[in-house]
Amino acid sequence: MDKNNNETAVKMPIWVLLAFSSIHKRKHALILIWASILFTLYSLPWPQFVNSETVKLVFLIDDWSWAAMMVPICIWYILSLRWMDNNNGWQNL
């Protein structure tokens, strides 16, 4: 699947296309990955680890459902970035 329908472009897998369909620069992909990592850390159930009222007010998530979803998403973005780097995907956009 070509992102720009060019004959000489690298065939981009659908999983990479879905991850970075509206991202055209590596810098923006890195910002997306770091934001996802930060949200993953936020989504850990911190009130279960630290018994503090302040922590309970700041970190509202008290179960593992968000973290269980965010970890695979972060891995997907990182693997997509790695594929783009290894296959010169940023040059073909």
C-alpha cells in the first residue's frame, strides 16, 4: 500500500499507515510517542501504590484498564516509527 500512490515509493504496511496516517514528519511522530508514554504512566493506578489523598486527587484512574490499553498502543507506535526509519518512509511522504 502506497501512502502517496507513487510507483517508486516503499510499500507501507497497513499497520504503519494506520499509526501515522496524518503524521508526515519524524519529529511529530516522536511527539506522539512521548505523549503516549506520558499518558501511559499517568494511567497506571497510582492510588493503589501510594496511600495519599493528594495522589488520589491528581491520579483519578484506579484500575488497570487504561494502562492495559496504552502499553500495546505505545509499542505499536514505536514499532511503526522503527519501520519508517528502517525503510526511509519519511522521505517518501
